[in-house]
Amino acid sequence: MTELELNKEYTYQQICKILNWELKAGNSKKAQIKEIESAFEFYHPENKKTHKPKKSYIFTKKIRNLVEPSIVNSAGNNRKNIQPMIDYLQTKVNPDDNDWYSFTDWYCEKLDLMNKYFCNAVYLEAETIIELCKKEGISDENLYKEYVSTAKSELKNLFLKSLNYLQKKNQISYQDSYMFFYQLGKRSKGFVISDCVNDLIIQNETVICNDMNEEYHINAKMKGRQLLRIIYSNEKYTNELKKSSIAMLMSDTEAIKLLNKELSVQQETYIPDCGSICAKRPLISYYRGISISDIREITDKDTKVLALEITNSIRQRSRKTLYKHYHMYIKPSDLLKIEKKLFRYFDENFTDEKYFNSLTDDDSEINELFDAKQKATVNTDYDECGEMNSIDYSIEEILDMPFME
């Protein structure tokens, strides 16, 4: 790589040309500039006309060799936010356990980060949720549902990013796949675990979500699987999505062939004539999960310290999301009760100066904060029944709902 000369003026474009880097924009450009500025001591020369510093550089001392930003800022190197989860996985995952688990099983049983019943109760009937919240002293049932869903989404992202990093570093092997249930007999169910139709599932759900949005006008600002979060908050929509998704899979002969091929490998006693997925033995449901087949580095760090660090990160991220998107006043005591019941490891001394630092219901400063937010929210969306829509999530943040997990 050609060297940049000291005491010579360079523009960003000139630097990229010399280093044979592609000119970037946005965050990619910022990453390049950050790498350049950290590798040299420099100053910005003065514009002789305006007497203000120019954006160009004059390097006075080389600190280290430059490394291409695409490498520096990849998931393999920029791991500050995921390091606690990386360490936690290396203390909690059993190297000999390569079984498949749903995301909820990972969060609640294998990693022991969340209370399983409290986590799953958001999918129960309204009366049951009301009774649960009453028992726990939570006055806002909608906040309970939104917070748990948001926290699971944040934890899911952290979990997958950490697994992806470890796999890239050849420190772990994992498979992201679905478990498919089908009607094996009148009273029995069969199942097969596979990732062979992952892409097809995404395609099908995208089509169904768009069709439902066109028919029911669910949300004008969203499309495709971005609508899943809202669809799963409505029983009618959920049932229609389930029915349509299974119907599309069953009508795809190639997909069924692939699943039956997987069945023949996974089931030692598999007999095509009486054990295959077909019209007589149709698919019933499917949900997503993870199996870790190998972990090559085990650490002995304090699991409680790591779990608290992970939990505090999830709490802060979840609060931030709720503050931005929840259309109702958040009662601080409700928030704290939900967090305390949801997380296995709870930091009593956790503070969040930006979002809900003072958790008291008579905190006038918190009230003013939410009054200001409410006034600033001018484009609140409502569904066809006049109810406020749920939080808008990107596809990466969509949760593993009952049907999906």
C-alpha cells in the first residue's frame, strides 16, 4: 500500500486514491475518516480566504499502519456492545449440547436471563394478562406487553450478533433453523428441524403481510414482514397469517420434498408411506430456533457480573425504544415492576439518566418529559378499530412470536 507523506496536504478523495480505498458516504465514510485520524497525528490547514480550518489533512506523525475500515468496523472487530454476551455464551453454553432450542428457551432456560412464564404470558388471553398484572401491581397491561416484546427483541439481536461474531472467528458453530410440526396421526404429531426453506418462509410471509395490509389497511407506513409485529398483536390477523403461511408451504411441492428428505435423515424409523408430510399428514405450525453444535473456547468469568451487564444494556435499550414509540404516559413504578419480574438478574442500583432515572410516580420532571413528547408526536397511527398501533420495528427487530418460535 502506498504511504501517505508527512507534512503534505491531502483531501479525503486524495487519501482514498493513494490508499486504493473506495470513496464512501454516510457511516462508511465516517469509519474511513476515523481510521485515518486514529493512525496519524495531524492538523487541518487554514483556508487563507476564510481563515477557518479546511477539511483536508496535513499529517505530522504516523502512529500506526492503516487498516482498511471495512475490516476495522466489521462485526469481527468492533465488538464493544456484544462483548458481555460473547463472554456469557462462553461460560454458559455446554460444548456437548448441540440440541435445537427456541429463542425463548435460550433466553429463559439455557442462558437464564428471563422469567419464562412472565415472558410468554404476553401471548395469553386478555383476561389472563389483566389478572397477572393485577397480581404484580402493574396498572398498564399494554406497557407490560410492549416492554416484554421490546426486551425480547433487543436480546434476540444481541444474541444473534454475538453468535455471528463467534462463528466468523471460528470459535463456535451454530444453525439458525425452523422446527416444523405436522399431523402424524389422529392424536400424534411429527416434527422435523431444518433450514432448507428459510428463504421461502421469508418470501411467503412477505407476500402474505402485503396482501393483508392491502385488505385490512394495517399500516400505511410499513410493508412486508415489518408488519409482523402489528399482525401478531391482533388475534384475527394472527390466525389468518398462520393459515396462509401453512397453506403456501403445503402447496409448494418442492418445499415438501425438501422437508421429507430431511425427515428421512433425522428419523431412523422413517417410512415414506406412513410418516411423510403430505395432504393426509399436513403441516400444522413452525417456529424458529438455534442449535449450537460446537463452542471452542470456554471462559471462567463471573456469570452474574456478565448477566447484570447484559440485562442493564437490554433495560436501557428497551426504555429508549419505549420512550420513542409508546404513545401513552409510562408510569415509572410499572416499568420497574415489569423489569424486576422479567429479568433473572436485576441490578437494584441501575440508573438511566436519559430515560426514567427517577422511578417515582410523582416525579414532575418525568411528567413534563412525556407531556413534551406527546405534543411532539403529530403523526400517531391508528388501526382500523381506532386503536393505537404498536411500536414500529425494523425487520431485524421483529420478535419470535408464538407461531414463529
